[in-house]
Amino acid sequence: MSEKIRLAIATAATCDGCDMAIIDIDGMLLDLFDIADIVFSQTYVDTKYEDLEKMPDGYITASLVHGSMRDEENVHLAKLLRKKSKLMVAFGACSAFGGIPSLANSVKGGMGKIWQTVYGKDTASTVNPEGTTPQHKWKTPLGRTLTLPEAEQKIVPMDKIIDVDYYLPGCPPAVSTIKTFVGAVHSHVTKGTPLPPKGAIIASEKTLCEECPRVKPEKYNIKKINRPYEIELDPEKCFLEQGVICLGVATRAGCGAQCTKVGNMPCRGCYGPTGLVLDQGASMLSALGSILDMTDHELDMTDDELEKIVAQVPDPLGTFYRYTFGNAIINEAVEDAEE
Amino acid sequence: MSADKNKPLIVVLSCNWCTYAGADLAGVSRFQMPTNFRLIRTMCSARIDPELVLKAFAKGADGVIVAGCHPGDCHYISGNYRERRRIKLLEMMLKQIGISPKRFALEWISASEGQKFADTMRNFSAQIDRLGMSPIRIKLMEENERKEVAHV
Amino acid sequence: MTTTGKTDKTFGSVLVVGGGIGGIQTSLDLVEAGFKVYMVESSPAIGGVMAQLDKTFPTNDCSMCILSPKLVSCGRNQNIEIITNAEVTHVTGRPGNFKANINVYPRYVDPKLCTGCGTCMQYCPVHCISGFNEGLAGKKAIFIEFPQAIPLVATIDRNACIGCQMCENVCLAKAVKYSDKQEERTLDVGAVILAPGFEEFRPELKSEYGYGRYPNVISSIQFERVLNASGPYQGHVLRPSDGKIPKKIAWLQCIGSRDPKAGKPYCSAVCCMYATKEAIMTREHVPDIEQTIFIMDMRAVGKGFEQYYNRAQNEYGIRYIRSRIPEVMEDPVTHDLTLRYEAEDGTEKTETFDLVVLSVGLQTSEAVKKLADNLGLELSEDGFAKTDYTNPLSTSRSGIYVAGAFSGPKDIPETVAQAIGASAKAGADCAAGRATSLVEKEYPPQTDVLGEEPRIGVFICHCGINIANTVDVVDVMDYAKTLPNVIVAEHNLYTCSQDTQKLISKSIKDNNLNRVVVASCTPRTHEPLFQETLRESGLNPYLVEMANIREHCSWIHQGDPANATEKARDLVRVAVAKARMLQPLARRSLPVTQSALVIGGGAAGMNAALDIARNGYPVTLIEKTGELGGNLKYARYTNEVGDMQAYLKSLIFEATRNKLITIKTNTILGDLSGSVGSFKPVLKNTATGEKEEISAGAIVVATGANQHKPKEYLYGEDPRVLTQLEFEKKLIEGNGVKNAKSIVMIQCVGSRNDEHQYCSRICCSTAVANANLAKEENPNTEVYVLYRDIRTYGFREHYYNKAREKGVIFVRWDPDHKPEVIKHDGKLFVRVNDPVLKTTLEIPADLLILSSGVEPNPDNKDIGTILKVPINDEGFFLEAHVKLRPVDFATDGVYLAGMAYHPRMLDETLAQASAAAGRALTVISKDKLLSEAAIANVNEDICDACRICLPMCPYSAINLKNVGEKQVANVDEALCKGCGACAAACPSGAMEQLGFTTKQLASMIDAVLEEAVK
Ligand code: SF4
Ligand code: SF4
Ligand code: SF4
Ligand code: FES
């Protein structure tokens, strides 16, 4: 057996779905262990930060970091791994674009408001009669001081914090991509085969429509927006044609269109935008707005009617930026002056 | 007299055939207006991608106007019909982001409406004056100040 | 300048008289078809009446918005020589070889030096009356008539000028020239097109209305200026006496029309609609206005007009009262106006209004009559150019054509159609000289700048004092020098002057510049000039970017130099940011098949084919049925032409004889690929099923319309009930009316109802023609015409008058009381409510004639799908623009003529056929065509054929093509107009609009706010 590469698989603020994806490579997992040693991971092996700190700089061949940069620990870990690794990989949508957690940035009032919602008495789902909230520092009755990491004010993609070499987008990344990528790193180390250019996103250049087999109409004109549960979904027809918002048109391909092909569910956008647009959410918004219910009486259309047409889109921010708000042109809510 | 740097700034994105021409006419007619708007021209309002509006706000614009031909007047037949849908959607999203809806407007101004162009600029500018600088611009200015201090 | 040639030579140039919309359109098409144009205009600027209008009916389009791009194209076209302040005195020669003498009157300003900056107008101390604002506003003795004027050059009105030399002193360009002299010129031209337009009837001649005495009685064209945002009251509706907002306005129709006593027996054809439009627009200015229009008949005969009229009543609450007002009385204190009139039921009414608008008719001016005289042309008794019904564009002198209101009152689309049609006619006369007189400039080869680091030169203009008085030009220049990639920055007195162009050229060479920024005035007028300078300096013309620091800065911030200067700096920075990203663009040259396909073998199709063939290009004419003729086969007689069948025969003879025309009957269009210049139509023989692919550069759709088959009034059940066409046949065959004592005609059968909202336009005139003929055959026959409005518009009014003189009885009904047909003892009776007599009449009918309307050809839908052109909701083809592109489709290269467009009279169909031919000729008379430069462009590595962009394109320029196994979007360069709608919609970033890429626009936005956040 040839030389092994050293991998770190690190979790930041994550749902652990990315770990599942790695485990999902099934029998191949053993093959993975053949070519790679996992030298640091909070999930797969019993390693501690001290172990990591002791490693020489650049010791790790590649660190795959999944999860978003929610708190100072996540940030610390990212910085530490950067020092210790040759290649830093933003693994999964959270790490690459902020992911779903970055929608928290859209809460006006920031962390204060979020904590109020999560721990506050007035939210229906919360049972917290004492009104306990997490504290950064807490003295135990025995006098020891315990600390919890402080939350960051805003979630940003990992590359806003450290230099990132590669991106494996997705929620989670496609199993096949993971395999190819790790394989490529291995053969680079062992055989000197070239790696993709720095900064590359390990997915397609095109959008999901490329992989999606659904049949598209001659010309789009969405007469009514439907939520997926509201209609009988035709498994053959493009979702947009059925009035179901599908982000496939604005999302990078590479996932194999599993949702639209196998799941009979529209694309939610977890592979992020293509390389040529400024912002996934705004691109999708523009595309959808462009094909929304063109009528035969545009000349006499009233403002009310227009408003009704667009009001069919529930929660544009959440819909168009589900995975990428942290990476958006404007990536946090603001509080503006009232006149 | 020196220029006042802390005046709110308005970015106008307009089509070539109607609103730009209307602005030209306002100029020819010497209608006087506040100085704090800057107009960027595209051929049709339909070229004005919502990305660009977001970008303007993100870069610190205190107000943004998207302007084109009246319905039925678009030089390219139907561009403004497409644009007004995108803009309406964008307005919904800007509200979610928290940018005051008063900072953003979609206007139809024809080539012969120099007066309307002037009135729009006056009224919008007054409106933005009342709102003051955008929170994003304030933040950017603070950041730049910090950088400057760090530099010194 | 005089060019001399041998007398047998065919000149490739055309004289166009008149710079209104007709003259402009015909000139633009002539140049496109390969001819040089001399455009002679009597006033100092081109634009005509349309430049004065506010909105146009029936779409309420802004008039100047749609006209001004055409003005600019005319002004910048090097093959159109605009000669203003001039008149034609004499024309000698023959078609193909004329000599025209013209007088050019002095302007007292040198057009080569004047930059149109308008400084002189501000300083001139003399106020006089503006003709353009119809006397409602003042102007100066040195003036530019309106801001968009072409040429944008001042003129001194020597009658008003006091010679104080103020203008001469303030003009830094030294353009004022008091010594200017009248000049005579002789032009060699192959044909002459007259489009001198009309003048309004002078309402003061009808003294009973008090025009000129009562301040609140104004003419409709004055009111048009009142409505206009750039008019005397900046678009506020105010009444002249006290500047108050009127509450009640009355329009009085037919002032100087349908009035034999005033010497104007004809109908002016446009007033009903413009009054309606004015009333609608007033409502948009003054929401609680009460508008009343006093009419005789509402003549809403055009496409979409009836619907407009209905909306005017139902949505805008406009009241139409059928009465001719005898006089207007004024309260001398309040200046309110009282109308006393007889209502339709005979009762006397009095009503007071704040403002009265006189809807004045159209007539030929004395100056134009003199022109006709100079040219030896015959005029009709109404004072219009005499034309032939089957040859509506030719005057009495061969080689001299007419377009627009000079041959009879008409609206803008009719004028435009005639203008284009005239270009085809003139083109046929000059065909041998085509392309011989065009100037084409030679340019040095373009330096390749791709991949080079940008080296930008910034040129900042003082515009005399226009910019420099407010903006600190030197400060802006110094600032520009600090911007990245700026190599030089200079300031110039007039950046657009000839000598500055040389300076810019020199600077480009000396400094090795590869991008240029000009900070001056609006790119809408000046960009072409600087693009030209770049080309002459060996740079791609699209490497220039302008910053508008005049219209958008110095002129509107005159009191605030510091902030204006700040703004100018910002605008220059933004322009530099874009300039840094500019890439050379090219107008691609696309090959053209120099032949055409005409679909439809009726009057329109045959005439279009003939006009194309007369210009020397091959045509394939296909006809669905087995024989040529279309609807003309059924027509026998019209008011104007005694024997239609003879006309048809001669037409078929000419078409079949012409060697350039290939006629294929029993043939339809089966399929189509390709685009403008290189269509590949597949023709299908309906008899054999055989298919054949041909090539054509342009396509004319002339598929006609059908006659409505009545479903009521016992049609088909009783042999005495006939349609007008059936009746016409009987009349001509001589067995029509001999025995009929009483003939009843019912109008609007199948028109103006729920099934067909539109008016069929032709039935009133047909009814009048047949009524007259019936009366001629048997004067004792009673002929009743039961009508809603008699719509004998234009000169057709004469035949209506004749019918009344002959004793034809006209009875009006309204849609709530439709006539009823009853059969009693085997006899037919028609029961109708007579609003005048206020009784129900029961009229015996030995013959009942139904004026059944026109229905769209049911094939339109399929043809439309194949051609990718739209059909309106009535089922007629939808043209690209109601006013200015009546025979075009949004899709280039496909043109429209005849009843496929909407119901038409034969003369109108013929003009349209020539127009469709004229437009087709602009494509096929060249062997290549140029694409736009700033078009859309697909990045095929990114595009995945998501199809979002497809419906964006109004011109169907985007299609999908195969690249390997995959599909990608593809932009047809021949069709894209560069609006950018697709680029903004494309969610993958694959689609870009060249010249306005996301990167370029984003960099401008970055730059615009750079200083603000510091
Ligand atoms: S369903 Fe979604 S991914 Fe599939 S073709 Fe339609 S838009 Fe594209
Ligand atoms: S919208 Fe963009 S990605 Fe979609 S087909 Fe058009 S160019 Fe291609
Ligand atoms: S830029 Fe406009 S005209 Fe050109 S392809 Fe796109 S939508 Fe069509
Ligand atoms: S050209 Fe003005 S909106 Fe399209």
C-alpha cells in the first residue's frame, strides 16, 4: 500500500449531515481508510484540540470543515486548521456559503433577538420558566469558572475568515464528489497529478437544469405559484412549469439532481450560485420575476394586481437565499430609520 | 463653499430611451434639483438586474431609483413589464432585509417629462434627507474610519 | 453643391420635401434601400406636427419618446442631407433624372460652428411668440424651437431681432453670422417625394366660436401643447384666462370639417380620435374633470379605435353628445363659456364650460399649394394633391410621389405607411442608380487592444460657459488624473467642435490611449460623434464612455458649484470605471438573400410583389387558393372606381407578366427557419402535398381577411336578405333594384358588437356607394340606411353628401335598440327606433341589405406561429408599433400589408402593400446587413438551456442550439436589439449584454459610492 494522506474532518456549527454523507460512501469508507489517515475529527476519532495544536504547521494534507462559523470556537478552529493544513476545504453549503444557519443573519435585532426567540418565555415552543439563558462565563457553586464560546454577530462563509483552497458545496456534498475529491488529493500527493486550480468549486460550471431530466416548456410563463404540497407533482415536467419554485436554474449542478430526479422535489439551491453571478438569491429572484404571470393586459395592469402576482412568492429572502444568505451581496438584516 | 460629503447619496438606474431622455430634458429646461443623485444608464430598464440594486445598497447608497419608460412606451416593447415584476419582488425582499421601503422607488418617466424627472428627484431626495444615511453606509463609514485609524 | 451628370443618367438620390414624420420615415427607408436623400424642410428644424403632440392614440404613447430616436437617426445619417429653412422652387426632368431648384433662406447662425448649447437664447433680450407652443409661450429672437430639435442649431428670427449683438458676444463658438445670405441650389435627383404635411384649419374663420376673442376658447393643437410636459404650462391643465384648473371642458368637433359652407366639405379623419385622446389624457392630469365631446358621428375606424372609444365612455366617463354647436357665448367677467345646442331629440339645452377646445380640421397650407404650383401638380377640389384610388402614392406628375396628409387627411400610421410606400415607388424609378450616390467613409484599421492594460484619456468639456460656469472643470481634470489607468486628462472649450476632435485624435496617438472618456453632455446626441473620432483614430468606436456633466449636472445645479463639481468628479470616476472594462464591439456582417417571399395573392400581395420586382429583385408570390385576386374577386364597384374587375384583371396581368415574380398557387407556408436576411421558408403545395424549401431575405404577409357571414336578420333564410357584396353584384348585373320600391340597409352587422368589437371601416362607404348606385338605377326607390355612426371618413364624406342629396334616408339607431326584422304576410319590415322623431318606424323592405363586416383570416394563427409573429385578440396580426411601425413586426424581416392587419379600403391596402415592399427592400437591396453592437451573448460553458431567457426577448432572437449532445441558448445576431432583458433574467450568468455586462455595471456602482463612504 502506498503512502497515506492525512485528513482532518472537522465540524463547526453543523447539523452533522455532512458527516452522514461521508459515512454514506458505504463500503468505500474502508477504502478511504486505506488511502487516508484521519488525524483530527470530532466525530470519527478521539482527538482533542491539544492534539491538533501539537501538530506541526502544514502537517495535515487536507482539512474538510463542515458547518458554519456560528461562534468563536468555530472561528478559532478554522484558523487553527488553516495553520496546520496544506489544503483547506469548505465542505458543504454552511461552510461554503453560510448555509441555512446564516439565515439567522436575517433576524432584525441580531443575536439578542434570536436568544429571546429561542429561550424567551413568549415563544410557544419554549419551556423555560426560570428564563435561563446561556452565559459566556459561569461560576459553578464550587467556584470553578466554566466558559461557553461567544456567538458571532454574523455568520459568514469560512473564506471570509481564512483562506480557502477548495469548496465542496451541497447540503450535504454529493457522495461521488467526496470520493473523487479525496481520491484526487491522494493521487496528487502520491503521483503528483495536478489538483484543480485554487479556489475551485468541486462541482459543475453549469446549473442544475443540466442534470435534471425534467421536460421544459417552450416558453415559461408561470400563471400561479404552487407550494409542492398543494398540487399533484408531475414527475416528468419541470417544476417551474408547474408553478413550483425550483432553484435549479440558479444553482450549480453537481449533485446529480437527486431532489428533482429521485425525490420529486424541487431544487432548494444548496450547491450555491454559478461562478458568473454576483448573488444566487438575486439571480433567482430576477429569473422568477421575469417569468411571473405575463398577462395580456399589461398596459392597464394596476399596482394592486401586480402586487398580488408577486405576493404569491412566500418569503422571498428565505426562498431564494435558503443556503447562501451568508454569502449574499447584503448578508445581514439592518435596522433602518423610520421616517 | 465646499461640497458636503455627508449628504445622502442616491443612485438612479435608468433606461436610455425615456428616463435618461427625460433627465436630459430637465437639464435643457434648467430645472434645478438637489445635487445628490448619480444616474447610471442602461439601454432598457429590463437590463437592471436586482443584483445591481442590492449592490448599490450594499455599497452604501442611501436611496436607489430604478426608472424606465411608462407601460406601453418601452423602446423594446415589453422590457418594463418584466422589470416591474422583478422590482416588486425585490421590494418584498428589501423589506425583509430591513431597508426602509422609502429608500427605493420604481418610476416611469418619459422623454417629455423633464418636469416629472425634476420633481421625482426633489421629492425623493427630500424623503431620503428625512431618513438620513442608510445603516449600511453608516457601518461602512465606521469600518473605513477604523481602517484609517489603524493605518495611522 | 451641384452635381452634374449626363442627362440620360439615373440618379441614385431622392428629394424629400417635408421634415415631419412622413418625410423622416421615407428618408430613413430610402437610405436603407441604397439612395441618397436631400430632405428639404421649410422650418428651422425637422419633426413636424408630431414633435408638438403630447400623447398619441390609441395607446397613449408619448409622442416625442417615439419620434426622437428617428429624429436622431436622421440627423446623424451621413446620407441624409437635411436642408432646413428651404423651399423647392422648380423641378424639371423626368423620372430617374430630375433637376430640382431650391431656395435656402438664411439662418444667421453657422450650423457648422453652433453647438446648440443655447447660451444665446438665455441672453437675447427679445421675447416673441413661439410657434411651436402654438402661441401659448414665448421664445427669443434667437431660438432653438424645441430641445430635441434636429439640427440642434440656433436660428435668428430677423423679424424680431433688434440687432443688439448680444448673442454674437456671448457665443463662444463664434457661430452667429448676421451676414448670412439666401442661397440657391440645384439638386440632381431621380425622384421626388412630397410629404409637406398639413396645417390646421384656422378657427378664427368660424367667428361664431369666439376663437381669438374669448381667451378660454382654444384649438385642439394648442390644447395638445397644454397637455405636454414640455409645453407652456409644464403639463398642467390650466385655462388661459386665469390660470385656473378647469372643471368642465367641451370639445367641439368638425371645426373646419364636414362644413361645405366653410369650404371644407370633407371629413378630417383624425379629429374624433385626437379629441377622445385629449379628453382621456386630461383625466390623467385632472382626475375630477368633466369632459364632453360634441360630435356628429364618432368615426373610430382604425385598429383599436373602437375599443378606445368604448373605454373613453366607460372608464373615463367621457360624455359624447350628438350635436353641432351653433355658437359659443362668453361671460365677460368669469370668461366661462356657454353653449346652447339642440339635443338629438330636438330639445334645446344650455350648458356652461370652463374651457372649450375646437377640434380643428386639416387643410393644405398656402405654402404647400404654392409648392404644388411650382411643381406643376394638380390639386383636388379640396386643395389636396390629386391621386388615383388605385395609385394612391402618385401625383399627377410621374416620378413625383406623395405621402401623408398632403394627399388627404390621415393619421400617423397611415402617413408612415404611405411614406415607406413612396420610398418603394421612388426606388423603382431610381433602381438603376441604387447605391451610386451613397457616401461611405474609409477608416484606418483598428488597433487590437484586447488584453492590453487600459490607457485612458479623459476629455472634459467647458461647453462654452454651460458647464464651466458651474463646474470647476480644472478641478475635475486634476481629479481625473489621479484615477487608476488614466494617462491624460484635458479640458476643452467645446469638446464636440471640429478642432477638438483633432486634438483627441492626436492625444490618442501621442499617448497610445486605448480607452477614452468624454465628460460633456448627453451621450444620446453626442456619443456617435466621439465614436466616429475613435474610428478615425484607429480605435474601436465602442471604447469611448461619456459622463454627462451638463444636462445631468451643471444645468440642473446652477446655484451650487461646489456640490456640482463634486458630482462631476463622481460621474467622471464612474465613467472611468466603466471605460476600464470596455471591450471592443463589432457589428457583425450577416449575409442577405436578395429576394423576397410574399404570402397571399390578393390586391395587397400582388402589389407588394410588383413593387419589389420593379425595384429589380426576385419575388416568390404564394397563394393558398387556385387563383389570384383574393377579396378583390368579389368587388365590383366602389365610390371611386367604376369597374373593379377591370382593375383586377390588369393587376393579374401585370403580376403574371413580370419575369421577376414567381407565382405559386395552391401553395401555403409550411415551415420556416432562419431569420432576417436569410429565411428558409418551406412551401407546401396543398394539392400535391409536395414541399419545397426556398430562400428569402424578407417576407411579406398579405393574407387578407374574410367577409363576415351574418347570423341574424333572416340572412340565409330569406332570399331578399343580401350582404352588400351580393347586392353590389346584382346592381352591376343590372337586376338589382328595378322592382324594389324600398331598400333597407342595416349597418354594423357583425361589427362593433360583443363578437367583434372593432369597426370594419369599409361598410359605411360601401353602403353609401351602393345606395347611390341604386338611386341612379331607380331614382324612385326609397333607400334607407340604418346606421350607428356614418363613418365615411376623409374624402368619402363627399359620397355621403351625395347620397343625402339624392334622397337616401339615414336613420340612426343605438345598440340598446337594434333594428328588428319582421316577416308579415310574406313581406319584410324593419322596425327601428328613430331618436330624432322619437318614434318607432316600421319600414317595408323589398330588399334588406346587410353591411356585414370584415373578419380576420382564420389561418392567421397558424401563419403567426410559423413566422413567430403575434396575433392580437381580435385575430388580426399585431404590428411592431401602432404608430410608427405599422407594417413591421417586432421580428425583423417580416412585414405586413392589407386586411391581414385590419380592415382597409383598397387605396389604403395599396399604400400598405407598397410600404411592406419598401420595408422588405431595406433588407434585400443590400447583400449584407449589420447586427447591433451591444447585443446579448451567451457563455456556452455556463448556459444549460434553462430557457428562462427565451420569453424575455420581444424579438424572438433567442433560440436553443445543440452543442454536442447538450443544448445551449443562442442569440440570433440579426434579431437582437440589445435591450438586455435576457441578461438580467439569466440566473446562471451565462447571458451577458455586451457593452452593459454585469461586471461593467457593477464596477460603475462600486465607483459611484467610493467617495461617499470614506
Ligand atoms: S425542475 Fe428545476 S432543475 Fe429541473 S429543469 Fe426545472 S428549473 Fe431546472
Ligand atoms: S437564461 Fe441563461 S442559462 Fe438559461 S438558457 Fe438563457 S442563457 Fe442559458
Ligand atoms: S438583449 Fe434583448 S433583444 Fe437581445 S436577445 Fe436579449 S432580450 Fe432579445
Ligand atoms: S427602453 Fe425604457 S424601459 Fe425599456
